[in-house]
Amino acid sequence: MFGLTNCSETPPLKLTLEQRDLVDTIYLKKVQTLGPALDSACEVGREQRLKEALDSILAVRRAEEEALRVKYANPK
């Protein structure tokens, strides 16, 4: 025998006020625990990412400058 299936999305979960408070408490505890670890992980790579971004910007600007020099050195 075949069962009926519902192709629509399942309705959103309904939590009681107590359940929402419990979820909020658990979330806040995890954020407080993970927050410093995530912050330090971001700091570890920050200098390298800044250097790479600066190098990329400088490369683009130097290429633009060189193109302008060539353009004005060889007027048509």
C-alpha cells in the first residue's frame, strides 16, 4: 500500500516560550565560548589577507599607470 506524501514544505517548528528561552541560553553559552576562538582565528590571517589585498590593489594601479604612460608616450 502506498502512503500519502506531502510535497509542500513542512510548517515551521513552533517552540514554547520555555523552549525558546532554553535555546537562547544554549546559543549564548556557545557564542561566549566560541567567540574568543573565532576572533583569534580571524586575527591570525588578518595581516596576510591585508597584505594580499594591498598587493592586488597596487598591481592594478601600477598596470593602469603603465597603460597611461604607454598611451601618452605614443600619441596617435
